[in-house]
Amino acid sequence: MKPATAAKKLGVYLEATPEQFQEGVVSRDELNALQADPPEWLRDLRRDGPHPRPVIAAKLGISIGGLARGGVTDPLTTEQVEALKAEGPEWLAQERAVQAEVRKETARLKAEKAEKAAEAAKPVKRKGQPHRPR
């Protein structure tokens, strides 16, 4: 697979990876080996960054779109993410509230869908017809 795909699967910022990783091709076996026993450079990147947008968004508890609305377009280090959390800008609080509402609505829809599925699975009794066991 392409290095960009492998970096995405590993949750790291491609431009921060070693040159040999960026220029090579990563097989599934190599990817599995990197995930199972990450080398020092991978452990460092995961711990300290710079991190790609999906990782930053997850660390902040917001969506990737929320990052863009907040003006965060560049990769950030763990230290920068922690500083942003400590600073607590208004846009971050707003995006966290939006994300909480999205999660709540997703849970409501999932419960509604499960309820409808359970209702559909119930046997239908028709008036005037005796119940015949199968």
C-alpha cells in the first residue's frame, strides 16, 4: 500500500515519518508488524506528534470539521494539543457541545432502530385465524 495509506492506518502524520517510510511501499505484513511491535520512531510520533487532523480531533473530543471551523489546519504536537485544551477557547467548547449532541442523537437513532427491529421480529397475530405452531 502507499505510504499515505499506511500512515493513516497507523495514525501518524506522513511528513513526520522517516524518509524510507515515505518513499517505500508498505505491505500488509509490514503494516501488521509495525502495529504489533512499533519501532521507536513510531512510538515517538504517536506519543509526541506532530499528529494528523483525525488524531487531533479525537484528542480534543471534536470532529475534523470542528477543527477546521476553529482554524486548526496544521498538524499539532501533543504539547500544542494540551496547551489548546488548557487555554479552552470558546470555539473548542462550542465544538465539544456540538459533538456531544451528535453522539446523543446517534445513540437515540440506534435505540429507535433496535426498537423497530424488535417490533418487526414479533409474530403478527391476525384476527380470525387460529395460531398454528410450526
